[in-house]
Amino acid sequence: MLQELQNISRVLCVQPHYDDNDLGAGGTIAVLHDAGIEVSYLTVTDDQLGVLDASLSEDEAMELLRDEQAKAGAIIGVDEQIWLGFPDAGAWDYFALRRELIRHIRRIRPDVILTVDPWLPNEAHSDHLRTGRAVAEASFLHASTRLQVDPEIDAAYEPYELQAVAFYFTKEPNTCVDITATRERKHAAIDAYAAQLSEDQLKLIHFGLDLKEQEWAAAEAFSHGEGLKVLPPSAFHVGL
């Protein structure tokens, strides 16, 4: 594991939808939790479009989604759940998301942020593209105190060094985390997401993830891993 994922106290995991963190890095997040690291999940969208039961009202669907996320979070080891409620696949504003991310970075002061890789080849989902890019930009703009996002938080905020952003769902991993001891919890957490995933879909997801976990670990001394692209915030602006 890269140095950036060691000797840390807090991690903020930013996901477009309620299951992305666990699908993309659930084993890694469980490893971090087990090491005593405080884990916060921030979910960008309301995730309404993926709900399979069309008879549910929006409020009923939201209650179900949050209940499933709580069950999965208890398995992985999530200390805090944050929901922004942007419309799933909707016309929400990138700068509004960036503002919310900076607000929560200043409040939580994470050492590392995990999120989706917006530079994944062929990724077409706008929620993923906007979320990953907004995280990358917020990772260095949070220290710009002239950028005001919340009067109370801004007044108390002291800039600090955010060590890294770790991208999952990536084709360019530079580290592989050993999840051999936590992969069963990751897969158990994924089973909680029944509102959006049928039994047949879950079977295919488990099968595909198991193959990928073994592929990532093929050159390692362990059996199952998760590939992450871990970069410092300085990488996201002219590469300096």
C-alpha cells in the first residue's frame, strides 16, 4: 500500500451513488476502518433512477435507499453518512457540488479522499464524471480561504495538507490494497443494495468483482486486491 494510505486518521469517501464506494473500494475502506481510521461517506445524488420498484414514492424510495446504505455501512465500518441529494443523472450544477465538497473537507479535515476516477476510458455517466473532477479540484481549492463556502466553518478553518486523492473504478492503478481479509465483508455489504440490484445482477457483480480482485492481486503476495490510482492534490493543476 502506498505511503499516502498509511498513518492517516480520517478518510472521506465521495460517491456519485449510494453503492459506488463499496463496489469500487469496499475492501480497502474496511481495511482502513479496521486500522482505526475514521470513515465518512458522502453521497452526491438522490439515486432515484436506479430503484427497481416503480410503485414506491420518492420518499419511500429514499427511506429504503438510506436503510440499505446504513446496513452496508455497518458491515464495512462507516462512521458518518452525508447525503447531498443532487438529482440522479440530472442537471445539477458542478460548482454547487464543488462548494459542498470544500465545505465538508474543511469540516472533516480528511487525510485522504476516495472517489471515482473521472478519467476512466469510455466513462459516460455524467454523475461520475462531475463527481470525480469536482473532488480533484476541491482537493486543492479547500485551502484557498478567500473562497467562502460556509460562514461558521470558514471562520474556524485552518488550512492543512490533504495528502492524497485515491481513485477507484480506474484503469491506471498505482497501488494495490490487500483485501483478502475484508473481501467477504465487501461482498456482504454489496448484497444490501437490493433496491437497485436484482439477485441475478448481484450474482454477476460478485462474479466479476472476484475475477477483478484476483487480477489486481496477480503480481502480489496476496490473493485478492483492489487497484487504486493515488495522487497528491498537486497533480491536478498543471502537474506541479
